[in-house]
Amino acid sequence: MILSKIGKDIGAYNYFCSKLLKNLGLYSEKAKFYIRSHDRCNILYNWIYNFKEKHDIPDQIINDCFEEYIKIGQHMHYNYKCSYDTYNGLYEEPIKITLLDIFDNNTQIIKATLMNQDE
């Protein structure tokens, strides 16, 4: 349904959309346990930007997947929704924010590794 709008070879994007919608919880009977926090959304954004860079996924495909998620989420009464368009629009270069977020999340691991180099 999402990919039928683009009029291109959808095979290249099928895996991405399926995985994204699954991680958003749309195809799960326990969808209310999926992405329901800011931190979980950030993990998802990190995956999206990584996949997008490696496989040249257009923003329109990502936005269409999120639109479907939001439409269904309204009927499912999700308390917290990730929003790619909002996240993407907040920053001039979202990939740099994503990389900083990954670094920030791993600061303690990096610090511990550096402190234990002599061992």
C-alpha cells in the first residue's frame, strides 16, 4: 500500500518498510509494548539513518511509512509516537545529531575502556 504510490521498483524498499513498520509495532498483537519512549525512538532514528545512508532510501518512503504508522496509531490510541518528519525537520543535519546521540549513549563504555587500557 505504501510503496504502490511511488511508481518505481518497490523491491528495493520492501525490506526497509517491512522492518520499519515491524519495529514501530504495527504488525504485532502486542503493539502497545513497542516504540513508546523518546529513547526508543532515538534508537529507531539511528537505525533509519544508517539504513538510509547504506541503501539510498528516499525520505518520501520513510515519511510514507511513518504516516501509515501515525494513522494506525490514532486508532490504537498510542500514548507516545515517533515522528520522523518532526525529528528530520528539527535539525539542519540530522545525521550529525544521530551520531552525537550514539556517542553520548556510549560515553560510559568508551570511558571505561580507556581507563582500563593498561590492564
